[in-house]
Amino acid sequence: MAEKRDYYEVLGLSKDATKDQIRSAYRKLAKEYHPDINKSPDAPKKFQEVQEAYDVLSDDAKRAQYDRFGMAAFSQGSSTGGAGNPFQQGGFGGFGAEGFGDVDLGDIFSSFFGGGQRRRGPQGPQKGNDRILRVQISFMDAIKGREIEIPIDYEKPCTHCHGSGAERPDAFRTCPECNGRGRVVREMQTIFGVTRTESVCPRCGGRGKIVSEKCHECGGEGYSRQKTRLKVQVPAGINSGRQLKIPGYGERGSAGGPNGDLYVEVLVKKDPYFEREGNDIHVKVNVGMAECALGTKIRVRTVYGEEEVEVPAGTQPGAILRLRGKGVREGALRTGDEYVHLAIEVPRDLTARQKELLREFLKEGGAKRPFFDRKKG
């Protein structure tokens, strides 16, 4: 199996990168390698690599373990969100909160080198992991903004027990597996001798207590599976790759903790006519040779409708006309402009009369002679 690349190297960052730098690098690379945009054969693999690196480095606890132990901290695998079609879901969750499954790395290494064993109390309510969901919208919907509906499955905390799984707040008893500690200690024989590892209690999940009377609404699960259609307002001027946060629709929490959050990543389809660069819009318009020579007025499409634009007499091929304020309006940012790139059309099928007129035009000195002809003359 190929060795994984360093996560900082994957995102092109140094080890002292800030959270904002990590988030910015992830968004840029996720957009670059997203299989819906990048059709190269290795795009899915690179996208998954970027997602996995972000999953670790964006989480303070996971990043601390990675900085200390490297890939060994997660050698039992990971689960990162994959790429896919619109409305495909992918989790931000992945590595266990303790690294190495439930094994406490600190306790393992302290056992190897004679350090003292750390003790932890029972775990309280924990917020669930965040999720990411990707949607595609049209170019014009991104410019103008719109409300979209997203079908989603999520686990909603029980309204009766509020996620605890117990019929009443006092319907608990001490866990017999860990005696209320929330963690269990196991001994194992290694090449270094007998080592002790401490992990979350598998029976109570780290709470130190178990339900004595299950909730009649959810049967002790604490949550119920829900299907709904979320209404999400996509703001006008949104750019591809931007994420919208929807609290409470991520993965379920533990021990009665709240759900994580859902991040909706918006992917904008390309438009055959308009091209966006920042908040500016670029369009290409064909104009006749005679019109450019004599000057004219043309109708040009903008993202807000058609505009009449004057083409000055003597306009040359490749000229660019600027329409101020006709670009993207994104929140409080500067409204962009539209740039009209003129391409001169040279007629192919001329009539006999048109050819005659052009010959007369040339005789009257209507076209400059080539440089070498002028030197020769």
C-alpha cells in the first residue's frame, strides 16, 4: 500500500498554519479536484486526499495527535467525505476522538517510558460531528440568489428524553463495567513488558452510568431518524466552493449532546456566454468589420439584462469595452464590472458588388500597405 503524504504537504501549508489558512487551502483544492469539475482520472483520489487532510487539520484534537505522532495516530483508518453528484453527502467525521480507536495514546507511551497513568472522569454530553453536503446551481441562480430545497436524512434528538434515552432524568444506574468511571483499563503483554491501556467504557460509552428505564418514545435510542427537505437561501453573488452553515443538522451527538452542524457547499455550473473572474464578468461579442470601421451601437447581454453599447469608429480587433457596475453584486463587496471583448468578423462569402467596393476602397488608400511594401516603394 502506498505511503500517505503528509497532510500539511497535501494542503500546501506549513505546520504553523492558522485555521483560516487551512480552510482557505481546502476550499481551493476541493474545488480544483472535485470530480464533478475535474474529469482527470486521478481527481477522485486527490479530492479524497485533500478531504482527509482537512478532516484532521481542521479539528484541534486530531491535529494535536497528528502533530505529535504523525500518521501512526490514525493507523486504524479513517472515514472522510467523498466526492459525488449534487445532493451527495460526505462526513467531516472520521477518526475516533481518541485516535487508535479507543486506546489512549498518552497512556500507551507513558507505560512504555515509565510515565504516570492519567485518569479521566466520565464523559459528559458531546456535540456530534459536522457534515458537508454539496449542491449544484446554475450560473444565473448564483448571480441573483435563490431559495433551494435539499432532501436530507438526519437523527433528531428525542423530544421526550432529549437524547439521553432514559424515561426520566433519574432513570440511570452506575455502569457495572467501569464502576462509574466511564473508562476501563486493560493490561496486555508486549515486547516492552506488561502495558496498561485506558479506553472509553464500551458499555456506557464513557458516561459512567447506564439507563435503568428506557424512554417510551425512542426505546432508549435517544434519537429518531428523520427525513426532511431543508429550505436554504443561497445569497446573491455566491461564488463556487462557498459553504453555508446550517446548525443542528450534522451527525448525532453522544450522551445527550447536540447534533453537529451541516455545511452546504455550493458548486456553480459554467455558463456558455458569461465568464466570471472575481466579481467581474467577461463576454465575447462578434462585430462586423464595417461597423468597427464606421462606428455603431450594439446590444450586449449582461447578467441583469441587455444594454446598448457604443462601438467607436476605428475600433481595432481585440478591443475591450467596460460596462461599470454590471458585474457581480456580492454582499457588501465591491460590485464588479462587465468587460466586452470585441472580435472582428471578416465576411467569407462576398457578392460581386461587395468585392468591387472593397477593391475601390483599397485603390483609394483605404488600407495601409505592409511594412516591406512601404520600404520597397
